Amino acid sequence: MNVLKNNQFEALKIDLRFLAPFSPRAKTIIDSVVCMAKKMGTHALAEGVETKEQADFLTSIGCEQVQEIYFGRPMPVSMQQAFMSSITRRR
């Protein structure tokens, strides 16, 4: 907590694997961290998102950034444009 108090950060990163299983207690902790980040004027980033339930929950509590295999596996930059175009067409 001293690190948070004494330093400015662009984002607070939440590792969902640390909070597995994705239980009501884990959701309470994640919601609290996202709320704290907003009050500090910092973005919240959740990594380890593997399910639609996790993605929907994070969106509902205002988590601004998410990453992990639910959205797509890591790929070279050369493949990203085609991947993003295919997602846009599906919507």
C-alpha cells in the first residue's frame, strides 16, 4: 500500500489467476481494486481473462482494459491488423 500511496502509476494491473477461482470473494476484491484505481485517477487493467463471465464482469464494474486468451492469443504485429478486421466484421 505504501507503494501505491507514494508513487503515481498509469495503470493498476490485476492478475485474475491470482484470484482464481473466480468466486464471489474474488469479484469483491477485483471490484474494490477497480474502484480504488478510479478514485486515484489511474486506469485498471485485468490480465488473465479467460471466460466471457470474467470479461462481462470486468466491463460491468468499469475495468477499462482487459487482456488474455479470451480475446485472442499473442501474435506477431503482422497478423494483428487482419485479426482486428475480422473481429470488427463479426460485430
